Amino acid sequence: MDRPTLRAIFPLLISLALVAKAAATPAYPLHPSANGRYVADTNNAPFLIIGDAPHSILANLNNADATTYLTDRGQRGFNALWMELLCDSYTFGYGDEATPHYGRDFNGNDPFTATLAGGYYDLTAPNEAYWSHVDFIVQTAGANGLQCLFTPLDQGGWSQTSITNGVSRCTQYGQFLGNRYRNSPNIIWNLGNDFQNWRNQQYEAPILAIVDGIRSTDPNHLITIELDYPVSESQDDANFIPQINTNGVYTYYPTYAETYVAYNRPTIMPVLFLEENYENEDNQGELGTPFVLRHQEYWSLTAGALAGHMYGSYWIDRFDPAWQQHLSSQCVTELGYFKNFFTSINFQALEPDQNHSLLTAGYGTYDDSNVHLSQVDYATAAKSSDGSLATIYTPVAHTLTVAMGNFGGPVTAKWFDPTNATLQTVAGSPFPNHGSHNFTTPGNNSRGDPDWVLLFQAQAGGTPTPTPTAQPTPTPTPTATPTPTAIPRVTPRPRPSPHPRPTPP
């Protein structure tokens, strides 16, 4: 081929490559789907949020290290990052509310240029140098396909600042944020964070004011709130229901239980699983191992958290000195398998099988208490209403009894190993779509653990005709009531202290 021809073709090839890249890149910002069950991009393509939690990135990384981290997360398939817009020692940054210059960024910039009585920052006096650093993070994250899930004012460490500023100043702060980032497509707002005092109007009113300020200037983004540990979901606080469009779940208990609560709320919103046990952190007397984190991930999605799942890590939330050595942990690898598995099917069509009309026996014991997650044997299931798809996650060895009449045609069943992403077709597939069939887990997975995912895909053209079976014992219906004000039964995420605990192995 002669050079003039090549010169003519190269621009076309480059153009086609750019078109292909654009087609594969989600069009932010995200919004709730028409049915309110999942989130979609601006092309209305279903989108599964998969997030990391670099809470202290503004405080602990310079621009070069931040770029290294953000580039890595984009390459590993993450698409959202939970960051504190204002850090202090509670979220692994500098100082606390009793310390001058608390909340400064890595470059030594205070977030605000003035203080009120008591030395608390005046939220209406933003420091441009600090917020330019935030802009850099937003833009670099966007270049790597990452959304910034921002907490405007962390209630674990900044509650007195919000009270001192009061409703008027907090509203102005929210307006400042909304105006500054309304046209940045890769933003999700996440208020609260360990918001233990939301039941107290003194604490709640300033945060509602920040939400009001954001909403008045930025109608473009998803918005949610994380309430209190050890277990909560955003709609526990009825005052926030009109102000948010995504329901965030937070629990250190078996994740299906509170996800069901959120999914069953009469005000339907996409359910996003915000926080649970982090990798290598100890919240219930056991470390967040790959086995435990898989429970949390697969339980939550099959229980209705179709907006996605936020992961967290001991090494990343505080940017431990060894953080770069843990970017490619087994938990991160398996989270990638989780993402790829569900995005390869019509995950957005799944509905939780809460009454066991699909998985009629062999599902173990429902447990929503403060137990070691690795000891819970409950299997969760979800299915599509059109009879084309279903999936079951079992954390232990089970013989699962499945009512095949839920499917619209002959059914292919496959075991998915969540530790190496392999699929094996179950002998006898495709199965007829009537009667019941028992599926026994195929021994341990590649990591030597007993958990598996069972995938059902039916041939098109039929109509589900559930076969009458013996009435199963239903799962207790989770009640959507506010979390009681009892003393927490577990410890929240470990925070820095004068005597830091030893570094895990």
C-alpha cells in the first residue's frame, strides 16, 4: 500500500478507535433508572458502581502519588472512589476540631481561610488553593473513568464544625459545592459518614442544610447519605428521603439483611452498598478476608443492591506506607471477578428471591445478627421476572433445591467460582423448566473455600410457569424501621489513635 493511501487511512483508523473507546466508556453523570432499581448512564445503559474507599487521599497523597493511585484504580476496573472532602484524624488526615489547621491537605493548605468562635472553620470562606487541589483529583479521576463519591462534611470528625456554622452557613457551603462541581460529570454526593447523631435535630439540621444547598445548585448527580454503624440505611432518617435519590446501606452484619430492608422501602430508590467490613480490618472479631468480603459482595447484590458495591481496605483508606504493595490484593482481584460476572448478564433485571419461590430448600439459616460472617450459611438468590435469568450465592456447601418452573424455557445451569472466575456447566444442562431440581455444590473452590455462585440462563420463547411445591419456610421479612439507639454491638472502622495497632501481616 502506498504512503498517500496510508495517510488517508490513518485518520479514519484513529477516528474509529476513538469512537470505539467512547462507546465503551460510560457517559457520566449517572442517574436512577426509570424503575428506580438501578442506576444508568446518560445513554440509559445500566451501570454497576464498583468502588474503593481512599478516604484520606486529599490529606495523604501528593499529586504524583495520587495520579499513580487513580490510574491504577481505573485500570483495575474500579469506577468510583469514596473520598472525604474534609479530612481530619478521624478519617486519617491531619488534626481534629480542637487543633489549629485541622483538615489541611497534603500541600499544607487549610480548606477555609477564616474561623468562627472556638476556632472552628467558617464554611463560607473556602480557600481556593485547597479546592484547586480537589479539582485536580476530580479531573484526574475523570480521566481514568472514576467517579468521586464525595462526603462534603464527615460527621465522624466534623460534627461540631457543622453545628457551630449553623443552618445558614451550611446551606451556603452546600451551594458552593453544588456550583463548583455541578458540571463535573464524575461526582456522586454522599453525606454523613458514621453519622451516629442523626436522630438529634441539633446534629441533623446542619447536614440537611448542606443537602439543601447542594440540591438547589446541582440537580445533576446521584446523592445519598450514610447514617450510623453498626447497621443502617439512608431512609432510616425520613427527613432525608425527599432530598436523596439513592439509598445507601451500611452494616457489619450479614449484608443481605439490611439490603432487603432498603430494597423493600415504599419509596423506591437504587440501593448502593456503601460500607461493610474492610479488607484486613477487624470489625467483628475476624479480619476482612477474601472469603468474608465475597460474602458481603454477592449477598448484597442478590438481595437487591443493584446500584453497586463499595469496597474498602486497611491499606488504602489511610494510605499506609505500604499501600502501593497492596493495590493488587486477592480481594481486589475477586472484586473484579464479581464486577465482570454481573455486568456480563442483565444484572439490572434481577429481583431478590425473598420468599423462596425459586430457591425452595437447602438455603440454610437466615441470620441478621452480629455474628462472624464466615460462619453464616445462608444462601441468597435473585431472578428476573421474564424467566430468563437467575443466580444464587451460597457461602457454604449446600444442596440447593430450585423450582425450575420459574424459567421461560430449557435452562442451562453453571457453577461460577468467585475466586478464579471460571464457569463449569452443570451436567444434564439444559434442564426442563418444570418441577424441581437439586444442585449440589462441587466441592471447594480454587481457594479451598466452600462458596459458589450458581447461574441459570434460560432459552428464550417461553413463559415462566412455577410448579406448585411444598410451601417453603419463608425468610423473615426485614422490617424497615429506624435503627434503634442502642449501644453499638461492634466497633466501627479502626481510627488512628495515640497507640496505633500493629500493622497486619
